[in-house]
Amino acid sequence: MWQLYQFPLCPFSRKVRLLLGEKNVGYELVRENPWARRDEFLHLNPAGQTPVMVQGQLSLVDSVAICEYFEETIDKAPMLGGSASARAEIRRLAAWFDQRMYAEVVAPLMHERMMKRVVQRASPDAKALREAMKQADAHLDYIDWLLDHRRWLGGPVLSLADLTAAAHISVADYLGGIDWRGHDQTRQWYSGLKSRPSFRPMLSERMEVIGPPEHYDKVDFWE
């Protein structure tokens, strides 16, 4: 069976888990704190980043490479489907959330509310938190706009774009960085994803010391 090295609030691991869940690929979770810099883990991935998937002598590193591997080897529930231009748009959006939303929203929230508390035993910077939440609102505005024009973020069907966005939003939401007011379309889209079997296991997991808002694991969280 595959082993997935990850920690509960790694958005890139969450993206992989959502894709594996949709494709019904079995795996075992292995807790890995990248900041610990374990020699055994660095041997698997010298970059020291999660996720890493291992089965026997095969190791897969980087969430994009992992998702592409299973997309190419598992026919069920394609997440990069359609024409070449449709696949390009899905990849564009997945990269947007992996790069822009992570850098502007998720990484600052993780640093201030997770790393400072769990690793550094320090207090968060209120200014940095406010800026991350401001950026989160802008990203939700963009998702609202996409959903004005499409059924799903990447087009007419569920795709890797949706899984990637939901993975990053779920971490930001866990850390209290999402203000859902004024984003009804995104809330409904996200509620639908939260109700999927691939998503439910993640909602029950907790990071030590840090608890999520009350609405976090509720599908109808705004009611």
C-alpha cells in the first residue's frame, strides 16, 4: 500500500488526498513534521517538504508530480479532462492556488498561527494576520467570479482546480483566516466539496494545540 508522508495542515498533502479519495486509491498516512528535518525523510525528499508518497522502491515527490502520476495511471474520476485548452485552464488555476493563494494567504497564516505557536512558542503578528485575511477575501472574490461563469472552477465538471482551491481554503479556514460573509457562491461550492467522501476524513483531523473555528467541519457551516 502507498504511504503518504504529510502533516494535518499541509495544503499540498490535502490536495493529493482529495485526488486519491476521488480516484479511490488506498494509502496509509505517515505523520511528518518537515521542520524536524529528519534524516530519513530528507533521504526521501532532500527539499524536506511534504507530501511524499512511497510504495516499495517508488517515491513520488511534489504535489503536482504526484497528482499527475495518478491522473496518468488511474482512469477513474479524471481530474484533468477535456480538450488541451480545457486541461491548460485547469492547470493554470491549480497553479494559481498553489502559488498565489499559498504565498499570500495560507503560508502567512500557517507561519503566524501554527509555526509560531507549535515550533517557536511565539505570539502571532496581528498586522500579518490582517493582511492574510485581506488577501483571502480577494481570492474568494475571484472564486465567486469564476463560479458566476462556470459550474465548477475549471469548467463544467469537478477538476484538479477545485481540489487545489479547496485544499488551500480548508487550511486557511482551519486557522481562522476566512471571512465567509459576502461569498455565498464560494460557500455553496465549498459546502458541496466538504460533503464529498474524499473530503470528510480531513475535517475530523486536528493539529495539536491549535483548534479550528466551530463551523470548520460542518457541511452547512453558515446556517
